[in-house]
Amino acid sequence: MRPEDLDQYYGRIPATYGVELQFLIPVLVEGQPDPHPDDGRQVLTVQPGTAEYEISRQVIDNVLIVLRGVARVPAWKHLGGILPHARVIAAMEEESQSIARRAQYSQWVVESAPDLLLRRDPFEHHYTWIGVKIRSSKRDSTLPGHFDPIANAIVALRQYFRLRLAPSTSLMVHIGEKERDSDSYEMCPVWLRVFCTLWWFVETHVFLLSHHSRRINGKCLPLTRHSRLNTMNDEELAEEIEDGLQGADFAYLHERMHHIVPTCILSRRERDEAEFIWRAKDTNALVHQLLVHKLELVAMDDTGRLEADATLGRGSLGFQGFCEGAQPNPSMHNDGETGTIEFRNMEGTLDPALILNWVIVLIRLFDLSRRGNTSDIMAIIEKSRGAYGGLPLLRDLGLEEQAAYFQNKVNHPNNISETFENLFVDAYPHA
């Protein structure tokens, strides 16, 4: 690639992002008393015996009405279905169409999410609960007002619905590039190796910015403790390195690796883990070792009952959208389609300020890996091995405003345990 092409790729292609909001919505059966009569937000009431799928459909339809009619964003039920006329989308939110090359990623997607329901819910008798996931459209982080539609959607949702952020909910953020070459993504671009190396050393400190419960949450297990790369023994790791790139194929990457990895201060195990990241033959070889050992609920064929099953899956990072085949049992609508890295370690939230500040942090980490100064990256990795912390990391990333925000968050943490009185997120006041 010519130097001028590199300049265009690393210097001008903006980072994009999308967020996934998760929450539970309550439903009452006709004749059932309202457990929170002082909450003025309406609750859907259904007839006794209404099937669960029908209740979910009505809830999703109500959410769509608010997103479309109040927040004015192009929201639909699922990817891959019949798309609306282009004029309809443009009338609601023109920016979405200009950002996404594929029409389905210019939409907001709303779907029911049974996996968000708690198996042992202390409030299951007060309401019937429906899990909901909302994925925003692809956003260009360099455009003025890029976050406004997300903030508007959250304000509208909180104004019209009682929304519960159960411990089962998360904030998922997908970060990518506005333009990408899918072939280069499959072959593992250098910046991805830089990013994975950086994350391997700063992950522990990044987790300090989220609620402490996230460090043991099955939806976002730390890679540095639960991934295949961490849990394999030294002999197995040596074999993986031996199976990777060798000789002339590795010479250039070897040089680039030593620009950011302070090998002289690392343990032998740390050096081998970093070397594997740089010797991996392609993206799949790398990210398959970053899958974590976890228990997931699966439906039994004979009864449909959910049972825990040991498997491999996504931890604090997900690469399902990055390239085809990166994730076992990928979504039918996103097996390498979006070209994004999924960040999974923030607790569920409907606070626009937290979401925006968190997105800024993730984009900075992403951009540092794409086009950051190698000396700065090495310095951060060196500091990460000591008593560093999430706030000093943000300051070293040049994010003073975000460091101040998260310092306040850390000093005044939200109590993630639920009570009957604090079950729902507060509504925004009327303008």
C-alpha cells in the first residue's frame, strides 16, 4: 500500500459505533392491581391466558411506536426483513442512510430478549416481564450531533415506559470503521493485533470503570482470566506459537510487535501470550483463542427447558461482526457483516451521559490502536503491569473530561442490587 493510501486509511476513515440497550418492561394481567400506582407511566395490560409470544409482540410494537413517533428514529423489528421505502427513513433520520452502506444497518432494531429474564426473579409475581434489546443504527463519531438520536431515544423510552435494568442487562457497544476491506479484516490487519495486545494488558484496568459485579458476570468474562489463550498451559501455548507465522512471513510483524511490547519487563508467560497475538495466521486464528470458557443457557430439545451448558463464547470482547467465522453459532444477521468489535463489560444503563462517555473511551482505545504513537502504546502497557487503574489510563489516553466523569462514577457507584422501591429507571421530566 502506498504511503498516501496509508495516510487516507489511518488518518481519515472515521470510527463508527452502535449501542445496544437492554432492559425489562413490565406487563400486568387484567384485574391484577398495579404494584406501583404512583408511577404515572402506563403499563400494558393483557387478558388472562395471553400467550407469551403475543405479549412480547405487543410490547415490541409499543416500543416501536415511541421510537418512531417520539424519538423519530427508523426503528424496525429485525434485520433482513422487508425494508421501508427510502423516503420514510430519510424523513425520520436522514443521517442514518448516509452512514451505513447497507440499509439494514441504517435502522434501529427492536427485539424481545428472553435471555434477559432472571431464572430466580424476586419480582416475578409482581409483573409479567418482557426482555427487550434495542440496537441503534450505525453512527459516525465525527459528525456533529452524532449521539443526539441515541439520547432522544433514551429520553422518550424513559418518559413513556417503566424500564427495569435487572442485573442480567448490559450495555453493548460496537466500534468499527466507516469503510473497510473485508479481505484485510480476515487476514488480521496490524492494527487489530495492536488493539488485542493493548486490551490484553489494560483490560483489568478498564474493568475498574464499570460496576464491580461485571468482573464475574457471564456476559463479559475477562479475557485475561477466562479465555483459551489464558487458560491453556505453557506447552499448549508453545504449540500454538509454533503453528503460527514463521520466518519471512513473521519478520515484519516481529518488528512491529517490538515497537509496542516491552518484552524486557514481561514474564515469560506474558511474552508468549503477546507473541501468539502477533504470530496468529489470520483473524480467526487469533480471535478463536480469545473466546472464553463459560456456561450458557440452552433449550433442551425434548422439554424446551433452559439448562446450563459448558461452551465457548464471547467475553469482554466479541468479534462476531468483525469477520466471518469468528464466533461459534453466530447470529444469522451478523457473521462478519458489520466489521465491528463488540465491547461488553459495561453494566446495563439508560443514562445518556454514561453511554456517551463510555463510547468516547472505547473509540479512543480503538483509534489509538489504528493510528496511535507506538511509544505511547508501549508506555501504557508498561504502566498497566503496576498499580495503574482506570482513571490514570483515561488521563494517559488524553481523556481528562472522561476521567473526571468516571471518577465521580467510581466515587458514587450505583447500587446494582434491586429493591421494590427502586425497580424502575426514573422518567425524564417533561420539557
